[in-house]
Amino acid sequence: MKNYDVIILGAGASGLMCAGNIGKKKSIAIFDGNEKVAKKLKISGGGKCNITNVSVTLDNFDGDRELVKNVFKKFNKESLLRYLQRNRIDLELRKGRYYFCKNSSDDIINVLKKDAEHAELFLDHKILSLTKENELFVLTTQKGQYQAEKVVVATGGKSFATLGASDIGLEIAKNFGIEIKEFAPALVGLTLQKEQFWMKELSGLSCFVDVKVADKIISEEMLFAHKGISGPAVLSASLYWERGEISIDFLPNQDIKNLAQGKKLLSSVIPLPKRLSKALLSALKIQDKECYKLTRQDREKLINIHNYTFAPAGNFGFTKAEVSKGGIVAQELNYKTLESKKINNLYFIGEVVDVTGELGGYNFQWAFSSGYVCARAI
């Protein structure tokens, strides 16, 4: 049975970042069930990968704030940008907020592979189990058994099953008695109750909105889809939605009371696509007529354009989710090293940890940061 100093489970963003920063004095092996490394990184952002964001704060993450704070103290957005700059990766800024690879996500994948080239890479090795015997971990894959003094679990979440995603990381944790929160789809579209089916008729339309969920307000584009509602605003809102109501402000930068004046038809003065204006008025049970003819009752109902409140039926599921929320409960980990408090020399990084970012590069930032912090600890 071959023996290593460190075995890393998962050759995604966090696993490769970790391997590349451990240093060449240790023997390292990386195992992944896919035939290529970083498949999720490869396809993200239309093949250009939204790596990070202009503004990265604790408020952009659903997870233990102290854990995220400690990790970002050691490797934050500026650290990542310096790393990319040192490696001559050209970035482009979209919407003044989102950092993408200018050419292709292959640029960053190639750098990660080069940094980790001292590690032995075992691809197409489905991970079956991990045990610990006499202070050494024993990894079993469908192709054999391997030993290591330290193991880093970077197996990701359950979304993108077509890319080999699974919950093996949670199974490993449970077998060691480590508390986990089961994965759930996140950054995913929301399905609708019958009363909101009018939105399905608008499939393909989009508009800028404020979505209010729990104590969060997400300002971004919303897309009407065949299954329900989607787009950046809804995807980020889905991270915080469990069950219950959300509220949409369809005119976040306008005041409907000021707009609904004069002789024009109401649907004409609402600065939204005409189909949406008409459908929204119908949903609010307001007749589309000249603004000056609106009754006081009509005007009171109009306020709901800024506060259209309803309870989604559910979400589009793992097949459409960008990421999984849930994972290893933060309190199970050393906040400075990401090592398990219960099992010495066992580490968890990336999406398998119960830290999930909003849409906009936050989850790759977490993957790179947690991978680096774990590597330096090892």
C-alpha cells in the first residue's frame, strides 16, 4: 500500500490550491473521480470563470462569520488578485463588480496544475471510503488502497452531478462522528405556487429588481423562466430562502406614486417591458386605465409593485443549482487551520464546509482561500 504525507480528496479549485501551497518537501497525492481536474472551474461563467468580486464581505456568505473571517484574514480578495497577477492571468471586470478570466478559465486551471505538479495525481479514481488505523488514514478507491498521515477533504458539493459531484465528503465526516448539515440546492431558481403562474407566461423576460428574503435585500436582474423565476437576484436570494415568503420590488429605483400621473395608460408609465407591466397589474387586480382615473383603492394596491410578496413552492433542485449549501458544521473545525477538532490531521476545505457564498465569484474565493489556509497549516 503506497504511503504519502498528505492525501487530498478532490482536484477542484480548493484541492489544487491546497496542493500547490503545501510545498515540495512533503509527498502529496490528489485523488478525483473525474478524468480531468477542475471540471466545475472549467465550465463556470461560460468558460471564463467568475473568480472573485470587487467587494467581498462577511455579509456575502451564508455560514459561520468567525470561520470566514479567520480564513480571509490569512488569504483574502487582495491576496487572490496578487496571486493571479503574479501568474500573469488577465482578468476582466464585468458590471464593475465581477472578476472573470479575460481569455479562458483554462488560464487559472493551468496555473493551479503547474503549482501542484509536485503532487501525484490520480484521476478517474472513485473515492469509496476513508478510515484511520494506527494514526494513518487508509483511503479506498475503486482502484486500490493508499495511506497518508494527513488527509484534506476537498470533494465539493452535490450540485453538477454530471461533473461527478457527490456527497462522499459528508459520508466521510459522518463515519468519523463529525457533525454535518445535509446538502441542499443553492444559487438556484425558485418554483411558484399557482397564484404566481402568471410569471411563467413571461418566460425569457428579465428586469432589475430588489428581492427581499429573511434580512437580506438582493439587487440584481431577475429572469422569468418556464419553471419559475431565476436570474442573479433570485439565485442569490435562494441561498437565504428556506420556506416562507419573499418580496420583490419591481421598481427599486422609482416611485410608482410619482409615475402614475396624467392621461397615459397605467401600463405605459410603468418603466418595465409592456408584457410584464400588464401581467403585474393583472396580478395585483388593478385595471389598466388612464392614470388620472385611478381610484384611491387602485393607488393603494399599486404600492405592491414595490412589495410583491409571496411564498415560492420550492426550487429547481440539484440539477440546476450552481452550488450546494450545507456541509461540515463550522464548530467541528479549527477556525485557523480547518482541521477537524475530533480527528487529528483530517481537514475540510471548499464547498464541503458549511459556508456558501452569493452569486458573483464568492464561492471560488472561499475555495481558494480555504485551500490556501489549510495548506499553510499543513
